[in-house]
Amino acid sequence: MIRLNKLIPIITLSLSLATSLQASTWELSSDNTIVGLLMRGNTSQTSIAYQYSQSQNRVNYKWSDILSFSTWVDLESYWANQSLTNSYIESINQRSSNLPISVYKQLYSRDNYRLSTTLKRAYMRIKFFKGDMVYGLQHYPLGVGKIWRPTDIMNQYNPLNQLALDRLGLVGVLYTYERSALSQWKIMVAHSHDSVTHKGARLGFNINGIDVSGVIINTEQNEIIGFDMIGALGKTGVNIYSEIALNQDHNHGDRTVQAIIGFDTFLNSMMSMGIEGFYNENTSTGDNTNYQQWNYPGKYYLGHIMQIQVSPLINYGSSTMINLSDKSVIILPKISVSIRNNIDGLMGGSIVLGKENSEFKSYPQQVFIGISYYY
């Protein structure tokens, strides 16, 4: 005969599991884009037509109020009318090679066609009384810039790519501690197969309505100390932000500086704009190329962002980047049209101006049209 006190632990565990399963929730979402592009090189004067499709599939599982799991997997395909080369594909391969897990898988490949899948996020979140801890493949949020982010050396993205702005992420731990309603600590550690690749901390606080943060990050190649701030400029409706990163190379002891300052505002209820300046002492020459995934050869840059709601169903946006050193310009316009509640039509491209051999003149001119749907 089984004693009742021996059944209590089993009953308690069963009730706990049942309660957890009842409280658990699943969230599934998918964002899909199909785009056709026509690209013309400024140096080779050859035209390339290619079709790009992306399916972003996300699964969030909330086990309880304390524990949750999230994944994000992309399925991408490229087809071109001639030999396929794409800097975004190559950058995924390059960045994923230093991760402790395999995130990129080429499912099928021919000379002019490629089908691949990429694991973008896979992490577990544990909530505590005054914070949480996340472990896995994740994005480490750093920086406040709209175009350039000097302190964001852990998750660089390419602002010139209109179709793939998301970042691959790193594997590691992100611990967040809420010291108060106006102060927050973040501890960050990322690792590869056999070593720690990034470690650092970020302290954020609010002073009279201005968000201020300081960050220090040590990598295998360099160390940065950074600061950023963002706040409203009085009652003008203008937000101003700034960011600076001091870099020191471990191998050669070189010290460089990158900094931005910018502002954005709503001109009216239908239009917003922003201007951003970028000082880049860390130019893409010598060993400094290790600092950033996306390098800029110029020293001074000016950027402009605009968003216009033309009608309830039509939105126009554009980004402009100017290399003030060589006077080259790239303009990235994009129009989205709401066709149904979950379907948008897309149209955009790139316009480049400048002298031969200048930075942005080397980028191809392109036009694209496509459709985006989600559920």
C-alpha cells in the first residue's frame, strides 16, 4: 500500500506541470517578401535582373511569466539571369563562421539560383524580480543612431541594404537589471566555439528627461568606450541624439574615434524627417577594418531620413547618405502601398551620384518592385 505522504510530491509536480502547460502560450508569425530587381553596375555597365524572396518565421513560446523561448528562422531564395553574387549572402557566411552553432544552411545552389535558410534568433529568457537574463542567439541592443551607430560593434547592419536590415546576432548572455525606473544595467557576454569574443557592460539612466548611456566592450580585436544620449529639445518637438565611440586596437595600440549627432522631428501629422552627421576617424584602411562589418572610407558624412504618409494607404520613405570627403551621394527611396490588411506592395531602388572611383559611385543603381504579406 502506497503511503499518502509519498504521493504528495508526485501530485504537487503533476499539478505544477498542468498549471504551467495551461498558462503557456504559443505565438507564431510569418513575414514574407517577394521582390524583383533590376540592377545596373556603374563600373561594368552591365545589367542584372534577379528575384529575391524571403520568409521570416517566428515562434515565441511562453512557458510561464518567468520563462519563455523565442526562435526566428529565415528561408531565402535568389535567382539571377547570370552568375549570382550577393554581398548579403557572403556576409552571412562570414559572420556565422565564428558562432558556436551552425546558423546558415545552403539547401540548393546552382550558378544562377540559391535557396538557403538562416537561423536569426534562438534564445531563452528568464525573468527576475528586477530584470531578466537572456541566453542564446540574440541581438545585443546598442547605439541610438538612425543611420550610423559607432558603439554597435556587436550587431553591425548594412544601412545600404533596403531588403535585409536585420542583423544576424551573436550567441551569449545578456543580463538586464532595473536599478530603478530611471536606471538600468546591462551585462553582455558573447562566445564562439572555444573562446569569449565580446564582453561588456552598459549603464543607462535618465537626467531631466534625457536618456544617457555609457558602454564599454572588449572584443578579440579591440576595446571601445562609448557614450550616447537622446532627448527632446525643449518644447520644440525636436528630438536630438548623439553617440561617440573611442576605439583602441589590441595588437597595434591604434586609437580612433567615431561619433554622430542628429535630430528628428515631425513636420506635421503626415511627415517626419531627420538629419544625421557622422565623423569617421576610423576609416577603412589598415587594420581598422576589423572594427566594423560595414566600412566607410570617408571621414565626414551627412545623412537624411524622411517619412511621408501620402494617404492612409500609401507611405513614402527615403534615406540619403553623402560622403562629404569625395562628394558622392546615394539615395534610397521606397514606397509601400497597403493592398489589404496583411498585404503591402513595395517599390524602390537606389540612385548614386559622384565622380568615378568615389565611394557611393561604386554601388550599383537598382530598381525593385515586390509584394510583402504577413500572418
